[in-house]
Amino acid sequence: MGDTSAYALGKKTGITQGLIRNYIRGLSVPGADKVVLMAKNLGVRPGWLLSGEEPMLEADHIQVAEGLAPYMADFALVPKYDVEASAGGGREIVSEEEVGRFAFRRDWLAERGLKADRLALIAARGDSMHPTIEPGDTLLVDLSPAPVRDGIYVIRMGGELHVKRLQRLPGGRAKVRSDNAAYEAFEIPLNGEWVAENDDQVGRDRVVGRVVWIGHVIQD
């Protein structure tokens, strides 16, 4: 809400300030009509306001969100692409169209040594990384050049993207593991360790980036 008080927001939307305070404290959940009213007045997307799972702002509406302008200096907007990485059998990249942006605090990124212009958001599919990653989860991927270490990565194999857990092995190899015990582990060569997604070797099998944050879908 920034500098907008519960009273001022209530006056604009017709929602009582007491009810707005209950929303903030988590004592009640607003209906769809009230979410739309508040989102319009705060300059954010209704889905983000309700669940936090969608991008906060539409990419082409950033300039219109005047109420958030004083605070946007504290946030970096990371693009989400229409790309899926499989936590299962593998899926081809169908496009690289930007479909939205997520706002991340700059101090949060700095604490983790992350640079906003080297980050991308994609969706996960499949169940091989259950329960760590579920279908539909959003993955924040760091594309910065860096040595591969133990962790969760997006890798390209045979023209398809996969999200797997990598364990570095001697001799320039890595063990590829799934958190779901139903999937068997296998090994891959690291091939120069890390090749960024936007390099001149697009199409070859390689490590694309490290998963540094997972946005979970709320399950019913």
C-alpha cells in the first residue's frame, strides 16, 4: 500500500478500513470484487494481490502504477518467459516470449550475489522433482557464468529443458538426480561447466542455469 492508508484506500474503494485491516492481518479474505477494486487503486495485478503467485505488475503497465513509483527503486523486475523446464520426461522450448514480470527486492538479490539482468523466470512441469518442485511452480534461474556446484539446475539435453539436482563428481562429470525416488539417476559431462542461455552455442547439451528460488503453486 505504500503511503496509502487503510482509510484512504477504503474511501476510494468503498471498503471499510476495518475490513482492509483484517485483510492485512489475514483475519479475512477479500472477495473477487474487492480484490479488483484494491488492485486498481494500488496499481498492481489482482492475482498478485490475492496470492503473490503472479507478477506484481504488467510489463506494459509499469509507468501507470504511480502509487508504487517511490518504492520501485527497491525492486528489480525479472522477466518471466513462456518456457517450460520438465521435472519429468522432458519438454521442448516452444517460445521465448516474455509473459510477465516478478518484482524481487534488490537487497534480497544482493544478499545472494544475484544480478537482475542475469535472471529469468520459467515454469516447471512433471513430477520428477516432487516434493521440492511441483508442476506449475515458477523457477527463478540464474544465468550468470559460474562453476557448477551441488544444487538444482536447469539443463538442456537433446533440445529439451530439464530441471534436476546436480552433484559434482571428479573428472568433469556430474550426477543428475531427481528428488522423486521413482526416477533413476544418471551422469553427464559438464562440458565446460556452464554455458549461458544467450551464448552462441544455443542448441547444444549444457547446463543452462542454477535455480535460486521456487515459487510454489497453492494446492487445493
